[in-house]
Amino acid sequence: MKLLQASVCLISLVLVLPSIFAASSSEDFDFFYFVQQWPGSYCDTQKSCCYPTSGKPAADFGIHGLWPNYKDGTYPSNCDDTKPFDSSTISDLVSSMKRNWPTLACPSGSGEAFWEHEWEKHGTCSQSVINQHEYFQTSLGLKQKTNLLGALTKAGINPDGNSYSLESIRGSIKGSTGFTPWIECNRDGSGNSQLYQVYLCVDRSASGLIECPVFPHGKCGAQIEFPSF
Ligand code: 5GP
Ligand code: 5GP
């Protein structure tokens, strides 16, 4: 009888334990948005922008952030105030960050305040998968791999102030990365809808791009401007 009770106990444990672990890990987030911004569209708005202290960034997409998200469209934020941004953990990445993750907010800064904000709001929610160094390193790797400006220019879509169809923009990025992006628009000083940010999705272990389980909300026109920078 004791033996029977013990085996029932053991079998229940074997059945229940994995679901406990599965529940706790699936609850922290489901995938990432990797978000890149077009500097021309950040700067030509009514609000304008400020170049970083290191000077005008290259005319290229810059990283905005790597954002953990849930499949239902909601997202966690500011998950751990015991792990503040610590630039000494990413000193080997800083020169690349200045080039690839420049800040355009006013007043001018080195970028640290932007990186700190992104780490504290979003990065701290991904620590079950990547630490602070990996958070920034992964983002830099994704920027290089996705090469958005290369994808667009190869399709004849240039940052020249002309309008392009949203379909052609989406199609060129899908053709080049293999995955459907989500395009966010904003408005220039005269109110024209323009290409502002590009969202691609990354699997929850941060190992590569995936098709987005859910897209953010918002709408561009059928034709949008691609301003110069
Ligand atoms: P906005 O309201 O300007 O679209 O977004 C403001 C900020 O909220 C973003 O920069 C980002 O930090 C956060 N945010 C907006 N939408 C999403 C989303 O769909 N997922 C995640 N993880 N963060 C978002
Ligand atoms: P999020 O929208 O990711 O929550 O927050 C972006 C924050 O970073 C804002 O407080 C914004 O002022 C600051 N920030 C600094 N530099 C930049 C930049 O180049 N682009 C954007 N979108 N935000 C920046």
C-alpha cells in the first residue's frame, strides 16, 4: 500500500512539475519587437530633434529598442529596479552603440540616457533570457543583420523626400529579411505621413527573427514619404 501511495505521489509530481515551470516561463514574455527608427523622420517633425554630442549620426536607421511583448499585444515594463543600467558592463559596445543606437532627443546627449531608458523599461523584462551585455549586443547584431536601408535602396526606395507605396516598403523588407515588418508612420512639419519606425519580431530566446505573432496598432497612408536625413 505504502509503495502504491509513493508511486502515485511520484507520478503526480512528474506530471505537475513541468506545467509549473512552463507557466512561470511563458508568463514573463512571448517574443520581442526589434524597433528601428529613421532619423530623418524623428527630426523633421514640428518638435524637431537634437544631434548627439558626438555629432550628426549617419543617414541610416538607428536602433530604438528591443521590447519584450506578450502575444495578446500587451507588454511588461520596468521589471527590475535592482539591475540599473551600468555602462561599465557594455564598455566594449559603446563605440558601436554611438553609431548604431544614436539618441536624437533634446537636449543633446551621449546616448547613455536613451540606452538607460531602454534597458530599464524593456531590457529588465528580458533577463530570464539575456543579461544586460547580451541585451545590447543582441540588438546591435540584429541591426546589422536586418540592414533595412540596404533592403530599401536595393528596391529603389531611397531617403530622397519622395513618396513610396507602403506595400513596396513592406515587400522590400520582407524580400530581404524573410519576415513581414510592421511600419509605423509619423508626420513631418507639414503634416505628411512618413516612414518613422520599422518593427520586426524576434523569438523569445533572442536567437533570430520570426513572423510577428501580433502587430501593434496604428495606420500609415497607402503612400508615405521617405525623408532625407
Ligand atoms: P508610443 O505611445 O509612442 O507608440 O510608444 C511609447 C513607448 O511605449 C515606446 O517607445 C515603447 O517604449 C512603448 N511601447 C509602445 N508600444 C509598444 C508595444 O507594442 N510593445 C512594447 N513592448 N512596448 C511598446
Ligand atoms: P520609449 O518611447 O522607448 O518608451 O521611450 C523613448 C524615450 O527615450 C523617451 O523618453 C525619449 O525622450 C528618449 N529618447 C532619447 N533619444 C531618443 C531617440 O532618438 N528616439 C526616441 N524615440 N526616443 C529617444
